[in-house]
Amino acid sequence: MNRDLFARWAVGQAHQDVEDLYASFVRRREEVWDQRPLEAALIQVGEWLIEPEWQVGPFLQAANGDFAGARQAVEESWERYANLQVYQHEVTQESVTIHGFLKTAIEQWLEALDLLEQGLNDDAAPLAESASRRLAALVVYGDHLDRQTTTTGASYDA
């Protein structure tokens, strides 16, 4: 870590764009690590969810023909996430995996909405379902982390 970045980090000012921070973390890793176990677990959770658990938000809007509303919800969600302050010490193997999983869900949603707007419903349906299942799986995972924190008294900031 260079001195300027360390100095800013030490006083809590080492904020970087979310995407840049995660990308730089992946690029500078000297050791090879595997994201597949957590990602596979999240995909499995998404597959286990029953329809009412993953058919929420943008999925319901799109199913009702409100493509513009669904797109707005997805884009606003990503924008809020992308504007979060993320500090170097918060970037871990787990957070990088979660970031990539979320980014894929958003990209799938936007692609599905493009297809829906073109009337290609059969092509859009699997993408919309996958994106919704991914987002729902992240909610389940977040709830799991919250329960762990409550049970153990641990802090995300530790």
C-alpha cells in the first residue's frame, strides 16, 4: 500500500469506486484463491428457493409488463450499491465473490429487460429467473450473516 493511500486509510478516507476497488483487489492478488465454493453455495440456495421467494421486485414488475419500472428499480439498486463507501480493509475474498455475484445478477436483469422490450420473452425468461434467484440468494446469505453476527456478537467491522 503506498504511503498516501495508507495515510488516507488510517484516517478513514480511503474510499474508492466500488468497481475499481474490487477489480484492483483481484488483479493484485499474488496467491490464487477460489471463489467457486461460495458462489456455488449461493447458486444452490437460489435453486432451492420456491417461486414466491424469488419472484419479487423487478421480476413482478416485468411480469406485469412494466419494463421501464423494472429497469429503473434495477438501475437504481445498482447505483445505490456502486455509491457505497468501500475501504481497502473491507475487500476480502468473500466480498469480492459477493460483488461478482451481484454484478452478474444486475447484468442478467438488464439483458433480460432488453430482450423483453424486444418481445423476446422466451429468451428473457431464463435470464430474469436466474437474476432474481441470484438476488434472492444474496438476501438469504445476508440474513445468515446477520444471524451469525447476532448469535456470536461479532461485528462486520472486525
